[in-house]
Amino acid sequence: MQLVRFNPWNDMMHFGNKLHRMLDDTAFPARYGDREHTRGRWLPAVDVYETDDAYVVNAELPGMKKDDISIDVKDGILTVRGERRSETEVKEKRYYRKERVFGSFQRSFSLPEGVESEKITAEFKNGMLTVSIPRPEEKKPKQITVH
């Protein structure tokens, strides 16, 4: 038999999760349906990874056009901004469930020291934005000879 320390906060968290699941069916809006997401705030999913010669930022931007996206670099910060617009207009009262989010977004990422912003490239294809940031050249230690 394993002893488990009693923690009342765990019970409260489980109760909250059960309550959300109970209310989360087609008769009720999604948990986030009436909050910040429907007021135009959303953050697209982003992956950041490195290869041998670059850092790569991949952002999922489904339903967007490349003209709706802007990328800026200032003071060592890469900022991706954009706005996803609704293609069709439906009156709010006719919705049974509204989970897709529209509106503007902004994501910012700190760049490593020494990155040359002029060499950063971006490609947008099939709803996926790929920003490639070339790695800065490593500074080699300077050998000083003693005379």
C-alpha cells in the first residue's frame, strides 16, 4: 500500500475540471467562447528550433494571407504581427458553438546576440509561416603573443 499525502487543493482542481467537462457539451459554448478569444485575442501556435546554420520560427496561421502578416526586427526582438479576418458574417445569435478565433495577434522573440537582421528570411506557404534566422558567426578567441 502506498501512502499519499492529502492535499485539499488537488481536490478543488479536480472538481473544477469535472465541472468544466460537465458543462462543455453542445448546449453550452466552449469554456473560452465568451472570453478573451472572441474579443480578437489569440496567439497562433509557434515552434522554435535550431538547425546547424539557422534558428527557425514556424507559426501556424491558417486562413491567413501573406499580406495580413508583418515581421519586424528592432533592438534584438523579432516581432510577428497579423490579423485573421472572418470570411463570412453570421449573426451571433445563430451560432451554436463558436471556437474559431479571429482578430489580431502579436508574438515577439528575443534574438541571439550578433544576428544580422538583413539576412533573416520569411516564407509563407499553406498557412505556415517559416522565419529563418541565420546563426551569427562564432567569435574565435584572439591569441595574443607576448613580446
